[in-house]
Amino acid sequence: MFDFLRKADDTNQPPERKASATGPLVAYATSGRVAWTPRDAVSLTRAGFSGNPVGFRAIKLIAEAAAALPLVCQDVERRFESHPMLQLMSSPNLGQGRAELLEALFAQLLLSGNSYIEAVPGADGVPLELHVLRSDRMRIVPGQDGWPVAYDYTVGARTHRFDITTAAPTICHIKSFHPQDDHYGFSPLQAAAQAIDVHNSASHWSKGLLDNAARPSGAIVYRSSDGQGSMSSDQYDRLVSEMETHHQGARNAGRPMLLEGGLDWKPMGFSPSDMEFQKTKEAAAREIAVAFGVPPMLLGIPGEATFANYQEANRAFYRLTVLPLATRVSAQISTWLGRLMNETVTLRPDLDQVPALASERDAQWKRVVGAEFLTAAEKRALLGLPPLPLEPIDG
């Protein structure tokens, strides 16, 4: 699956090809054609983000928190206060700043499991702008070895192909782990799809109940004068027409019903089990929050208080959800941009500037600084700082 070509040495030996033994199997499955995602990302986004308040808030909460994390740029020797990579991230394009670009990037990753960044190179190949592309419009084109060789971006009837076989590809594909797909990532929306359907169905049921004046339906019972017989076809059609015209819909809620000719109304009340839909809705909301890694307390979902207070829940949210996501994405972006800029630097979140982790970082600084058996270089390494530059030796 991975092909690397080693240059021939001075003895003019043929180059050695290295490839994964499973590559031909992946190539056989894809046959060098466009690999279509095995799910409908548009429908999942419409149901889980646009049409569900819990999914919407969970994605916004993660994306905004991860995009707001301050980034530091450093190499193995020093930390940069100013660097072309930092400048590009702070002003990626004319329409977006750093926060807007990263928020769109993280949101796409949470919605579909995939994020795509396009770099617009200048005359010297150094990227001038960065743009986040919609993941539902992107399709991977695998090569004969099973590894992607291009990306097709389709808008309407037009398709643009990005070639990534060059040494510095202009597309960066960030994906979540997917156990059953070789090319695309797995979205939290897919894991929460059933809970989202339950939550949406409960909301629709509540809306329908309110449209009916918050009262359950009932039955119209017909009794003839002699206790026998049934309604004629004309009587039945007239009754159905009257019900549809004057007693159904929100505008007719609460309108009294005039019954004649042996008709009687039997209302149907709620049993205690019928009222469990609200608890079902709350349970579905908690499942959605769990799929995204957001403590239910932060989303205002009633239920068991897993954390002692809001600060503890917020700290766990950053430590278990936001930081792992932001660290992985920033590392992949810096590796990709480093190839385009011919630089070897790393972007990562600055943990010392995250208010939610202030108490943890203070305790770690005190513990590391007070460890007298550690050298200055070891202390800096534990705190995530580059080593101090070596001082020149006189003479």
C-alpha cells in the first residue's frame, strides 16, 4: 500500500521497491476508481446538526473550543515568536481568520470524519492561502497500489481533480479512525445516528401533540337507534370530511365537536408508560453527548451528575476531547505545511494558555521545578519546551 523508491547508489544497483503486502488487496477492491463514502454525509448532517439541538451544540462546542486554543511553533532547538507558518495560520485567506478556518476544519471532521485543506501555492511553491473544502463534495481516487493519487471535488456538474502524487501535495486530508474503511474516516454522527433519530422522533411527537392542543386522540363510536346496523357510506364519508376540515390541525385545536345521529366521542387518555417519551428523549440526548465526548452537564442535559461541578466537567472536556483532537490535527497540518515550506517545525496547542487547565499546569510547573534531581534540559522536556541553545565556547 505504501510505495517508496530508494535512489540507486554509486554501484548502479537497481532501486529497491518497498510496499505493503496488503496493498494489492486494497487495489483490487478499489480498482483504481473513485472511492465513494459508505454513508450519506448530507443526510447525517441535516438530521444530526441542522435538525438536532444536542448534536448542533456538541459540534459547535468542540469546534469553537479547539479553534480557540493558542498554537505555538517550535523545532528541536527553539520556540518561534514569529514564523511564516504562524503568519499563514493567523491569516489563511481573505475571507477567514485563524479561528474561522480552524472551526470549519474541526466541524467538518466531526460531521463526516474527514477534513480537507487546500493550499494555494505562490510562484515559489510556498502556500499563500489555506481553504477548508467541504467533505461531502470530495471523493478519493485510489491508485493501482490502493493508495490515493488524487481527489475529485465536485460542485454541481463540474469536477476539479487535485493531483497528490507530487512531492508537496496541495491537499491535506485529515480523517478519524475508521475500522472498516481504507480511505475515509468515521464520524461521531454515525455512532450517534440511532440516538439522533430517537431524539428527533420524540421532538416530532411532542410537536404533533402540541398541535393537537396537547391532548391525545380519541374514537368516535356510532350507535344506531335500535342498537344494530352501521353507518352508510355517505354518512361515513361526510363524517371523515367534517373531521378533516373542522377538527384536525393546529388552527382547529380546541374547537368543540357537534355530534349527531347516535355518534359518541370516547377520549383516549395517557397511561404512565405513554409518558416515558420524555425520559427516552433525555436518554437519547445523553447518548449523543457521549458519542461526541461532551459531558452532558455542559449541554444542559438533566440526569445523573457525573462530575462534582461545572469546572470539573469543563476540565475533563478539554483534557479528554478537545486537546487530543487539536493536538492530532495541528501536528498533521504542521507536517503537511512543513513539506510545502521546506521547514521542520511543529505546531501544537499551548497548554499554559488554556484557562480550563490552569490549575493542572500550575501544579505540574511546581512539581517539575521543585524536582532538584532533574537537569534543566529534563525539566524543559517535561514541560514541553525546546532545549536551551548551547552557548559558544571561548577559545
